[in-house]
Amino acid sequence: MFVSLLSPMAAYRTLVQEILQGSPIRSRLLLTSSPQVTCEGMLGGTLEVTEAGAECTNAALPPQYGTVVVIGYLLLWLVVPLVAGYYVFENKDL
């Protein structure tokens, strides 16, 4: 899940899902292909299927999957290319 969140598209998608569904754990589960393994193995909860969808109960979201960290990943995708481009073009003799 950590590597998946490093992708800017996946990070953006999970943040939008978090806003729409109101649950950071549910939005992270939608990111994975195996919600039961993610819920039980990585988050320490139990997966329950309800009418509203899959719920991961009694789970705690680790800090590296938190909303603030995911926003940080997106900011890195904005800042690092700009800084690298500035550094490369500043040192080139045009």
C-alpha cells in the first residue's frame, strides 16, 4: 500500500475517496486489490461486508498511510521536479 500511495494518481484518488466517503481506512482499502488481507494483516482489524460496502472495524491507520502524509506525497511530486528543473537549467550554459 505504501508504494501504491507514492503514485500521484493513487494518492489523489484516495484523498478524493476519503472526502467522499468520510473514512480514511475505507478509502485506503479501495486502493488495494485484496481488502481482507489489507484490513487484517496491515491494519489489524476485521473486514465486515455491509450494505454500504466493506468496513474494516477495530483497525488503526498507521502514520505512513495517514491523510497528512499522503498530502505530503503529492506536494513532493510538485516540489521535487520544479527544484530539479531549476537546478539543472541554472547550471547549464545556454
